[in-house]
Amino acid sequence: MSIIVENLTKQYGPQKAVDDISFKVNTGEILGFLGPNGAGKTTTMKIITCFMAPTNGDVKVNDTSIYTNQEDIKKKIGYLPENNPLYLDMPVLEYLDYVGELQGIEKNKIQNRIVEMVHVCGLNDEKHKKIGELSKGYRQRVGLAQAMIHDPEILILDEPTTGLDPNQIIEIRKLIRHIGKEKTVILSTHILPEVEATCDRILIISKGKIVADGTSETLRKQAQGNEMLRIEIQDYDSKDRVISELQRIETIQMVDPVKDGSGIFTLQSKPGASSRRNIFNLCVQNKWFLAEMTPVETKLEDIFRELTTE
Amino acid sequence: MRKIWIISLREFRSFFDSLTAYILIVAFLGLSGFFTWLSGSDIFFIGQASLQPFFSVAYWTLFFFTPALTMRTLAEENKTGTIELLLTKAVSDWDVILGKFLACLMLIGIALLLTLPYYISIWAMGPIDHGAVWCGYLGLILMSMSFIGIGLFASSITSNQIVAFLLSLFIGVFFLIIFNVLASNLTGFLGELLSFLSLSTHFDSISRGVVDSRDVIFFLSITVLGLILAEASLSKRNIVE
């Protein structure tokens, strides 16, 4: 089931929270929504889930527009809102039953779905407690359970792993990946490793506009451009000679010795060229010992910072 | 229709979970019982087998009782953000409003049912005008519906329960007293209009046993107006400027 967002704009007073964004999410795709605070992630999600109407533009869920049949769309979406609001005075099981009924699950299937959700989200020990008595991590699990109870085609999760401990985070990511195989998932976060670990595609938005769209590899390539290498050479007689020899290699643009006397250098190749083979040959010719040669990757953090700050 | 029922059942249960229901029912029965049987112009003072004293007390107690019931319905959801959770489920705004309306009405219905022993014991003491009694109950239910409508609207525009409570009392007091007082000081069209808007005029005639369609329409239109305003304030997040 696909989601198509067309020219979406949402204006709060004079401020545009979302400014004319368009994108498409396909079935079986996990889309990571990335952006600094106040970039418009939550607003976009609220519009897709029919909680809010956009100022302009349209969202189509499986060719149904949010202006035509909201109830139909809502039935297909499982949504975990930001800050995970819950009825604190309700016991977990009763709450899941309530949500299940609201989402129109047939009476005889509800019990099975609840049992499954309790199992999947690891709520078994806490299922009879009131939600208000649970810790933050367990509440988050209840939030996930209620989002998935009706086995939705589309899952929209606003910061799903906040408040979870590292073990739970890994479990939840695994769960999202598993669900994402057959379903469409959009998740927002500002934890960068999370996006890399879970998402097929990354969408970075800043100030209401999309600034990057692609897999983490393509984003890296875009930002990086030239090949960067880090090498360590031992058994050489003079450092200056090493530098001048390296500079003589025609594919190398820049040589930068890292620390004095240690023999570690960072090299930047010319655009489109790779200098790994040349470096190796150079070392063989001079009988230097090549102790290390690693490609330096631009971190997602750097890409993010570059795109979202001015 | 099913969605409305699911929502109202949950809401109804939460009245009992939070003790609101018990406190309000006990307070309602206590107050109305005290003034019907023990104090002031009670049954024995009048010396007539009539539920009239009960109706005039219930008229006032319900005026305070209903806002206390409606104040948390939407204000709390606005505050905790659960309204977002609810409205992104496969329900419409009207399902939510009507579900909450029904829950409040059910609780008031239960409170009124529990006063049936008053009716039965007075019946045992002397000849009673059954028509007037049932009309009186009908009047109380219609009046509660209007108050619930007003209360839901007050609750929908704020995220603070106290504000919702005071606001619905404030709106209610106009219909209950102020229009009546103003009407008695004014003549002509304005006086008649205000007298028509006054709740007590309509309630008095119903509780005397005269069910006029105009009175019923009056109560129902306040109810519907309240609910429409509540729905509008719930869906104003959707307004496209």
C-alpha cells in the first residue's frame, strides 16, 4: 500500500511548518523521517493520519485522498503519536481491546490479536496493570501494541524508541524491520544510527522542506564526492620523502599527515579516481610496510549537520 | 453507530473507575433526598402525595451535577493528548462527541432511576398524579441533555477541567436564572424572547404535567446546538485558512 504526498503545505499563522513537500512511499519500504526539532516531521505525520488537514496539497493512501474517505484511511493506518499519549486509568488489556474494537476488528478475532500483540511487544508480565503504573519503556510498548493491533497496512511511528533501554531499542528495531518487509512504515527520529539500522530510505527535512532523499549509501556518496583514505606506513627513512612521493601519485589530490612521526596520513583522491592501487605499488617499490589502509566514510551525522544548518 | 456505543461504554466505565460516578450519585441522592423528605418545603410539610419538591431540588442539583460530569470528557483528552490517539482511529468527530454525550446521559439516567424508590414510597402514602411524575422525569432528562450539550462544548474548547466546569456553570446560569430575571423586568418582544429562552419556564410547565412540543423542542435545540459547537471546536484543527 503506497502513500503519495503531493505539494503538502501546512501553515500555522505566518509560519510554514511544512512547505510544499512531495514524496512517495512504496509497499514494503521503511522510510526514515529525519530532521532537527521543529522541522515539520510531526506535522506531516499528523496530516497523513488525518488528524489535521493541510493548508494546501493532498495525501493519497492507496489512491484514496484524505479529503474523501478519512475513516477508510484511518482504518489502514497504525499510528504512534509523539509523546505516546495513553489512557493512564485503563488496564493494558482493556485498552488494547478498546482500540481493537474502535478499529473495527471482528469480535471473535480481537482476543487473538491482543494475545499476539502482548507477546510481540513483551507485555506479558504487565498486562493486568493499569497503564499509569507502567514505566516509560512499557508504556512505549503499549503504544506500539495499540498501533499494530488491527494489523495495519501502514505503520506511522513518531519517535518510536524514545524512553526505551538499549535492549528494548534493539528489539523494537528488529520488530520494525520485520513488519517493514510486508508493510509500509514511516518512522521519524532524530537518532541517526537508528535510521541507518532500520530504514531502507531516508528523507531529511529542514524548515519544512525536503533537503535529501535516498538510501544512506546514496546520501553518503552525494556528500562525500572524493575518495578519502587513511593509511599508515612504517619502515620509512624520511617522512618528507614519503609525503613528496605520495604527492607525486597523479590520482592523489591532497596529502595530510595526521600525527608527527607516527606515519599516519589522510589522503584525498581526485574526483572519480581511486588511488589505493597506486599507493600499494608505491610502498612495494620503496619497500615500505603498509600497515593500514582504510576508506574514510562521511558519517551520517556530518551529512545531517551539513544539510540542516546554514 | 457501533463506534458511538464503544466510546460511550469506555467513557461510562471510566466514570466508575475514577469514583466520579459514585461521588456524584451519592451527592445527588443525598441532597435531593434530604430536601424531599427532611427539610424545607418537604413532602410532609406540603402534605400532598406529589413529587414536586423532588423535582425542584433535582432541578438545581443536576445543574451542578452535570458540569462536574462533563468537565473532564474532552478537556482531559485535550490536555493529555489522547484526543489525537482517539481521532486517528477509525472514528469520526461525531462518533466521539455523541459517545461522550451518551455516557453522561446514561450516568444521569442511572442517578434518576435510583430515585424511583421516592416515587414508589410516595405512591404508597397517597393518591399520586402518575402523569405529572413521568412528565417531571422527562423534564429532568431533557434538562440534563441540554446541560450535557453545554458542558461538552465548554469541555471541548479548553484543556483545563476547572475552566470547563466554570464555563458550563456560567452558561447554564444564564438559562437557569438570568434570562428569567431579565424577562420579568422587560416587556414587549425582548421580554418574551428572554422568557422563552429561560429554562425554568419550560421546565415548570413540563413538570406540572403538560408536555408541550415547544418545550421539548427548546431543550433539544439547546442540546443540539451545544453538540454542534463541541463538534466544531473539535474539528477546528481541520479548518483550512
